[in-house]
Amino acid sequence: MDSEMRKKIIDDKRKTTVEDPDFKIVWEDQPSGLWDRFLDLLHLNFTWYKISHDELLITKGFFSRRTDTIELYLLKDPDLTEGLIQRMLKVGTITVKVDSHSNSQRAGSTIAIKNIKNPQEVRKLLRDYIEADVMERGVTYFDRV
């Protein structure tokens, strides 16, 4: 990510205050795999993935809706996987690792954002926002050797 883009993302994040909360969603979509498209036709697809300036939100459920929120600075290494059928449907799965040194319940786990459209662009967007959040918070990672 170039420094100009990083500066723009950080400046947008700093405009948020208690008096003027900005829960701006920069990307959102539902799964679009073969089964998910069938559920869309029936209006039964109740999973939403969202990326805001500093959080990844995963909402699931109809009767009992649950939204999992993960701070972006805790995420590392967004990877993209596209199987044969996914490539035919032009979707993919992005997996991100939760930092194992965090105090989160999810520490060390992997989160999958399944069957999303334009997966290369979404992976790049997620990577850029993770990097900007890490830079803004001054987080330093140490790898074990």
C-alpha cells in the first residue's frame, strides 16, 4: 500500500468521534457460491460479511442473529483460495489468521470469508485496511524463529 492511500485511510478513521460516530462500511457482501445463490433465490441467505475502517463483521442467522466483530489489527495474512467450481462461479474464499498473542477468544484461530465475489479485490482491500489499522495503532509483531 502506498503512503498516500495509508494516510487517507488513517485520516478517515480519525474523523470518527463519540459525538459523530462513523460506522462506515467500506465493503459488504453475502456468500455467492452455488448453494448460496439458490438460497438467494428463496431469500434465505442470512450471512453477511462487512469490512469497516477498523473491524471485520460477520453476521449470521435469521431467528437468532449473531454478529462476530474482529478488530482489524488482530488479523494477519489474508490468503485467497479458489477451487475449480469457485473459479467457474467467479467467487473465492479469503482466510485470515487471528494474532496468536492477542487476548481475544479467537487467538490463533482462522476466519474464513466464504464464496465472495471479486475475491482478489476484497483480499487486497482487507489487507490495506489491516495494514492501515496496524500502522495507526502502532502495533508491532514479533515472529518466533
